[in-house]
Amino acid sequence: MNFSLSLTPLDGVYIVLLCIIVGIAIIKNVPAVLHTPLMSGSNAISGIIIIGGAIQLLGPKFGFNLSTVVSAIGVLVGTINVSGGFFVTHRMLKMFQIKK
């Protein structure tokens, strides 16, 4: 069986938009009490977004188009989210350290 997957630039935009919709649906259903402890887990999700955006940016060169712009924005926002998530997690863990 010969299976070949050929993606157009528009398919990349659909993938990014689907990721945005799924991400919003996941975060929207998290209670406020659990939001801070789940920040570490969301770092993994943002890491996947960064990797997906980087793969899209490093794929076949179709020139400057909507897919490139959306992927670059996804990588930027994902990087900001991961950095902020690590900062919040570090502060949260610091609260539980024994003071000397």
C-alpha cells in the first residue's frame, strides 16, 4: 500500500486553527482552583504547539503566506506561554520550601 501525505499551505492553517479551538475548549473547562497546578501540564501542550509551528515554518518553502504568519505567531505565543508557565510554577514551588 502506497500512502503519501501531501499538505498544502492552507492545510497548515487548518491545523493551527484546529489547535487553537481545541486549546480554548480545554482551558475553558478547567476550574479556577485547578488552573495554577495545571500550568505545568499546559507547558507540555505549548511545547507541542511550538514544535508544530516550527515544523510548519521549516517545511517546504511556499513563500510568505498566511500559513507562515500564523505558524510564526503560534511559535511566539507558545514560547511566551512556556516561559510564563515555568515562572509561575517556580514561584508556586517556592511557596512550599521550608524557610530557614
